[in-house]
Amino acid sequence: MKGKAEIREFVQGLLTNYGDDEPLANGDSLLLSGRLQSIDAVEIIMFLEQTFGIDFAQIGFDKELIDSVDAIDATVQTTMNCKKE
């Protein structure tokens, strides 16, 4: 099953591409802190759309939705719960 571990692995891969091997807590800021760039936000969105079927055209985009592993997971959970209703 897809979940937080898969999200964390993807984010860690993005950080590794920049040579960022600093520890990553699930609540650490990714974009607002500058650890990742705007282009990485696009990568995260594409990952979420392909992996979890999230449609950002429907839910709208806000950097805070994808600024940490916890925020990304919460966005996924909220979106999945809305689909079930």
C-alpha cells in the first residue's frame, strides 16, 4: 500500500539530487526553508497525481500542502477521504 513511507522516499530522493544528506524529520519544511526549489514542487505534484490520483486542478495548489512529508501525507489522506464520500 502506498503511504507516508513512499512519500518520504520520494522526497528524500529529491533532496539527494541536491546533495542534501541532512537528516529529514517528517515535519521539516522543504520548500519554504529552501531545501527544495520551485521545480521540485512540480515534481512532487506530478508524483502525487500519478501515485495517488490527486488532481490539483480540483483541489487547488498551495505550497503549504506539500511543504513537508507530514503535509504531503495529510493532503493525500484528505483527498482520499473526500473521494470516498
